[in-house]
Amino acid sequence: MKKHWSKVIALTAAALLALSGCASGSDSAESTESTQTTESTETTEESTAETTEAKELKVGVCAGPYGDMFTDAITPSLEEKGYTVEIIEFTDYVQPDQALASGDIDANLMQHTAYLTQFAADNNLDISAVINVPTAGAGVFSNSITSLDELQDGDTVAIPIDAVNLARSLRFLRDLGVITLNGEIDETKASVADIADNPKNLEFVTMDAAQISRSLDSVAIGVIPGNYAIAAELDFADALGVEKLGEDFKNVIAVRTEDVDTLGAELKEIVESQAFYDVIMADGSLYAGFDKPEWWVEKYGADE
């Protein structure tokens, strides 16, 4: 009888130990599973937050159509890539490149390649061009005459003060037959001192490009870059001359050099896209009449 009860006790103890072991293992498994689930949830939440968090992009422009061009033709595609875009308008050509180099903005669209190259070199800025966009040429405007033939001896001509656009304006006036330039100079660096022939003894005054449209009452003619002419609501049909742009004088998107292969590559892809083309060439679009870059002509043809 004693042997029987001893055997029962032993079996009961073994069963209890087994049950205890199972319970312990189950608790441990549940604890491990709970920990893994929590970690997985936290990782998923972090990943989702990273995915849904918008990337902020600040873009510098000057007065004129290029802020609208960026908003109309580029921003929608950037938003599809997860960006939020803020357009910041500057009042001159100096601040946007300085702000870009310092990191206050991420890109700009307000200058042609020649200006960007010269300004970056003169100011030791590490910024680079990404891609040219359709661009409005400069125009010669006047509030007092309707033809360049009406220029009088000693009349005053307003041209931009920055070196690149000053030289550009002088070449434009030469091409229009108003003046001639010395033949042995670097035309990209021409100044008033390089005028060889000035048959009407015109007086050249330099001022910030943005101010010329507001000074037309005090000068005979003014050479106004396209963006500022459009910002001032001047009608190119009334211009006394409209510039045909060389490739270096077509506006360009710029970024910091370190971003050329990242943000720059994204912007280039968008500008070369069908979506960008469709906005530029839409019926009634202001941009449709702009001079097109070489890459555009190669892709779509000269008559598009």
C-alpha cells in the first residue's frame, strides 16, 4: 500500500512539474512574442513616419514668370515625389545665389547660365547649373518713341548694371544697329568703354535690371531682361527690339554642387518630362512663346 501511494505521489509530482514547465514556457513565449510585436510595431511606425514625412524644398526666384513656371510646371511632380515646395521671391539677382550657397534655399530659377557662372566664380560660391528652361529674351522698351530710328542725339539709354547683362545689352544694341563694339574684345565682358561707334552720342546709364521698367519716363529707351519686362506687364509686341537668345542666356535651374546628382537629377528629370512640356505648350500659355533650350529642340523639334 505504501508503495502504491509513493508511486501515485511520484507521478503526481512529475505531472505538476511538467505542467509548471509548460506554463513557464508558454509565459516566456508570450512574453517574447509580445516584445517582438511591440518592436515590430515601433519599427513600422518609424518607417511610416519617415515615408510620409514631407521633404521641404525652398526655391528662389526673382520677379517675373519663373516663379509661376516652377509652380505650374515643376511643383506638381515634386509633390508626387513627397516634397512640399515654397517659392521665395527675391528683389535682385544677388541674394538668390548667396541664399542657395548658404543653404537658406535649396534651388533657384532666376538667372541665365552666363550670369551664374560669372557670379559663382566672382563670389566663390559652390553652386551649379542643372538644366536650362524656356526663357523670355530681353526687350528694348520706350515710353517716348516707337522706333529706334527716332532716337535723338544725346538721348539716354538705360541698361542693367551687372556685368553680364550689361555686356549682353550692348551686344543686343549692336545687333540692332544702334552702336558698334570694338572688334578685338571679349564680347561677354563688354562695357560702355568698348563702344567703338555711337553715332547719336547716346548716354548710357546703368541701374538694377528690376528698376529699368520704372525708369522709362526718364530715359529714351531701356534694355529690360525678359523676366522683369513680363513682371512689369510690358507688351513685347510694343518692344522696339526683342532679343534672340544664345544658349548661355537661357535661364537655368541651379542647386548646390553637392546636390547636383540628387535633387538636381530629380529636377532635371521633371523638366525633361511630358508633364513639363504639356504645361509650357498649353493653349494660351505665356511660356509657349519663350526661346527653347537646345535640349528641347533636339527632343521636340524647333517648330514645337
